[in-house]
Amino acid sequence: MLRSRIIPCLLIHKKGVVKTVNFKDPKYVGDPINAVKIFNEKEVDELLVLDIDATVEGREPDFEMIRNLAFECRMPFCYGGGIKSVEQAKKIISLGAEKVAISSAAISNPEILRSIGNAVGFQSVVVVMDVIKKNFFGGYEITTHNAKKSSSVKLNDFLRTIQQIGIGELVINAVDDDGKMTGYDFKLFDFVREKTDMPMTILGGVGTLEDIKMAIRRYKTLGAGAGSLFVFKGKYKAVLINYPSFEERNYLYQV
Amino acid sequence: MITIIDYGSGNIRAIANIYEKLNIPYKIATRPEEIIRATKLILPGVGAFDETISKLDEIGFRDVLDNEVLQNKVPIIGICVGMQILAETSEEGILKGLGYIKGHVKKIDVSMLNSKPKLPHLGWNSIEINKKHAILNNIDPQRGFYFLHSYYFECSDVNDILTTTEYGNSFSSSVCHNNVYGFQFHPEKSHSNGVNLLYNFAKQ
């Protein structure tokens, strides 16, 4: 049976892995290569690595780091952060990454997704959407630059555009829940699921494996992303890279 | 030496990385003459059927491949769309496949699936072993492999089916005919199962 993918998301800041809360206050949790080696041993389904400095600093992706990560990864590896051009995307795929994640460049110019898709294959094109709640009455806003800049792009319009282009996967990152460990924002994800048919990975808010089980029960087949859960342990958030065993995962798939 | 065919399709680097870690010599061939005298061949592939076979033809790999695989019986594995182009034809395109294994590529039947996304078949899925074979040594069928595809290989001869997988319907996830192997999943991205499979291919 096809299993939902349970995906650790690693944030890279100043060459280290960090974990944020609401995209702020990055806490250092370790060395990226070391984290990948541990995730290899635990046989994680897939890995999402996002460099949270590249776009903000207006620089290129760190190709040397990507090469080193791809060399270690024994699972599908998706890299995001600072990708602005077809050439950069092609280079990242040639270094051994499976997928490229594009955010701010796609939000300002969705057509770039078509060009990148034609160059590396649409199955390898992932869009990351950092979404915040607009107000108490509902409504969401797409942001960029680690949620510091809001975009004028409407969620509904953007979903229609990327659906029509035919990207490989959409990652929805709920900024308000980032690092809170209080559970997923199903209202947001339900909205996106209803409007689109593409593979969807949800991110933001996971505090326990039960949250993941709930998401799998709700969407049947999805990418269940988590940051804090897989780098912290216990209520004092001691740093410990972890991931459920195959037996524990089998329990999560039972719906 | 194990030779990975680089015709601009598929994750060449990921396959090479595994052999590097295993300390098994390999080389990457970007021109047809570089696959002559290979002892084992690996044919990756992603994308559409016609586009993939066209890329192979443009560089002129087909004649040399035919000779190595059909005359010299060099063992070859096709991965993902690299497996699909081993077939004779595909519903996805109009061009002729390599035809090393009798069969036809068809679109996955999603009529029985009731949750989104229906296609592609993306993620980890188990396999069922249809026929015992040394290339499947030390493979855990339950853990299975990483898949990413919308079409599948339908064998004309059921004896060529090594493993099957369930998605929408039951399809051949691995096929084998004499020296030719095809895997619909990505062994280069499938942890210990994938490493073991690539190791078995190198050692047999």
C-alpha cells in the first residue's frame, strides 16, 4: 500500500541547522551533514532542506552545501532557498537533489516554474508557500523573505496558476503555527486540498505523532512535514534528532 | 565496469553516489562509444516517454545499446522511465521503445482511487515478490521502495514479472527477461533496499 510521506524539514541558517518559532528566533540544533546521516539511519521517507538566509541576503544557493547533502542522502532530497533561475535549478538537480523548492521567485513570477519544469521535469518542481492568517475573520496571505514581506498575490489565484502550470508538489507552510507544536492548521490545508489536485505537503505546528496520524486520516495520501518534532525531545525541547521507527510509522498509517 | 548512461535524464549523481560509498568502481558514459566493453549498464530516466527515447536517440545510444544488450548480453537495468523505454510501445507517446522486454506502457488506472492526489503515484510503497531472483536478495518487501510515476509497464509475458505493487491496480514494479532488468521505483533513493539492489546487480 502507498504510504503517506513523513518529512522532516531542516532549516539552514549560517551553515547550521536551526529551528524557529513563527519564523523568528532561530535556535541552533546541529550540523546539517550530521543530521542527514542520522536521518539516513532512521530511513526517513524524504527530506526537505530550506536555506532561510539565501533570499533574505539576496545570494545564490550554497551549491557546495547542496552537493555535500546530496552525496549523503539515501532518500529523496528537496532543496529550497534563493533559487531564482533555471540555471540554478538545473545545477541543483545535477548535484543529485531530487526536487527544487521555489518560493519568492514563483510568487513574483509564476512563469519561472514553467521554464524550470521544462528544464528539469515538472515532477521535480516544488512550490513552497509561506502563509499567514490575515485577520480574525479568516483569510490568508502569502508571504516571502521569512514572512517579513507580504505579497499582493491572492491565495486562490496563486493556487489556480500553479495548478494550471502543473507543478510536482506544493508545500504549505503555516507561519503562525511554526515551532508552536500545537497541531496542524487543517482549515488552511482543507482549503488548498479542495482547490488543487497536486501532491501536497503540509508544514507547521506538529507537536506529536498523533498530529501526523490525524492528518493522514484526514487526507489519506499526503506529505506530512514537521520541524520541531524531529529535532527536539521532551517539554524542555532538548536537541535530539529523531524520527519514528518503521513499526511506529505503520501505526500512523492505520486510519 | 558498471556504466551509468548519462543522456540528460534521471538522477545520475544519486546512483553514482551509492557506488562511490560502496567502493564499487563505476563510470558515467555521455557518448555511445563509452558503453562499449561495459560489463553492466544502468539506464536511468525521468520525464515523458517520447522525450526520453528521443534524447537517447539524438546522442546515438540506441544502436550501440542494441548491440551490447542483445548481442553481447550485457546485463542492464532501466530505472523509472528508463524501465518504461525497455518496452515496445507506450500509451504516453508514439515513438518505438527499445523493445528489450515484450510489453506495453500504460497509464495507471485511477478509477478505484478516492483521495487526491491520484497521480502521480508518489511515495513509498511495498512490493510483492512474484518470482525469486538473486537481484532481490536482502530486500524487505514491506518497506518497499520510493516511487514517482503515472505510467506503468505491462508485460506481455507474466513470467517476466519479478515484483508487483498495488496502486489503483496491481502493476509490475520490477521486470526481468534474461540479462534485462527494469525497476519502476527509484533504488537510488530507497535507503537500504535500494543500496542492496544496486549492490546485488554489481555483484551478480
